[in-house]
Amino acid sequence: MEPLVSAEELAGLLAQPGSLVVIDVGYQLGQPGWGREQYLAGHIPGAHFVDVETELSSHRSDGTGGRHPLPEPEDFQRVMRRCGVDADSTVVVVDQETMLSAGRLWWLLRHHGHGAVRALNGGMRAWTGAGGVVSTVEPEAASGDFKANPGGLPTVDAEQIPALLAAGGRLVDVRAAERFRGDSEPIDPVAGHIPGATNLPASQLMAPDGGFLPVQVLRERLDGLRPGDAVSCGSGLTASQVLLAADAAGLADVALYPGSWSDWITDHSRPVATASRAT
């Protein structure tokens, strides 16, 4: 199944009978409640809302796992069932326009064994731009039969990163270049990157309209990414966005470092590199 769907194609799918589930995951880092506010102001008719911070992330008291640890499988299963996801459902995930939070839910569903999932390329901006109808009516909670079976997509953790690099694999950090270099760090308490990582800012994969660039361009910009490599970012969200782009470009079996930089720096014994030095 193609991982991306256009607004025009989605409109056609919504007009057909079948088990299509639309989930809105609008999100803005550092602005709790923003996504739900946008959803209530107008969403694709029938879409359920899921919150990235409270429902697509877990919260660990010891701080490990970074800023957005993966949700526990039973919690994720409960949320997807509330949205009406069944084993045979096709799920379309939607955010406002950046593909960031859509990438998170796309990855989580695939990782937990649900293959029939697509992301609306360009999000709500593309939907309304194409004349798509919006609704302010929130659907009732459903009771799907989705079962979470984690392990469908590869992951790596901090302890596996050194061996991956030593074996010739790549760790691609998709944060902005200034954060990777350590020139600026507006979010996490330590600036820099994991020694041995390379940098490919996720912004280089995005079109001005908020969707991904054409597939052929994605292939060119992701050239060199191979099965067994891994992708990281600040907390796992942008890395999921890039893995969605990679899948659209036909690149499979690339691992996610779920905790990413915000997890790496929780252990002060781990080395840190900047543009000019490593410690």
C-alpha cells in the first residue's frame, strides 16, 4: 500500500463504502492543546482526534526514553480501538501540514502490525486547499478490535548505536543543521550530536506546501540510506516523519531510534560531538 494519499484521492475514498478510519493528530511542539483546538475548529468529517503528547507518547518518571518515549502497546491499542480501528481497517492519518505528527502515527501503526495505513500528503492544508469539506462535529468513541503487536518495524536504542556505527551502518540525524552542529539548541539541555552520526535535515524533504517533495526527489535526497541504517532526531517525531518519506521513496528496513538525542543525553557518560569537537 502506498504510504501517501492525496486530498483528491482521500475524498474519493471517503465517498466509497468500506472500513476507512481517519485520525487527526494535529500537533505543535511546545503548545499543549493546539492540535485539539485546530481539530475542533474544523476537521475531515468523521475524523477522530488523538493527542501526540498524551496518547502517542509514554511518560517515564526516570526521564529515560527522551521527550517522547513510545507509548506502551496496551495504551496504544486502547486509543486505536477508541478511534474504531479494526484489523481490516484502512487508516488515514492527518496533521495540519508538516507531516510530523502524521509520521509518528503512521510509524506506530506499522510498528504495531497494522499495514493498511496512509498519511494525507500536506495534511489539512492540502485538504482545504483542494476544497475538502470540514466538520466541527466530533464523532462518538468507537470500539474497534485493533490488536497492538509491536516489532513490525526496526528500532535501535542507545546501547546499539556504537555497534551499528562500528559495523559500517549509518546513523542519520534529521534535526536542523545548527542543532546538529551544536551551534544552537532551543529544546534540549545539551547541544551537539551523537559521534559518528551524519546530518540530513528533514526540511530538505519537504515542499513549500507542507507535503513531501515528489518521490523521485525524495529518492535522490535519501540516496545512501540503506537497510540496517538508523534515523534519529530530537525525540523520535521528526525521525518518524523521515521514515515515512523513506517508505514513500521505496526505502525499507531503516530503523528508528525512538528516544533520539533527548534520550542519548540522559546518560552523561555518553560522548557528545559538535562541529569542532567530541567529548
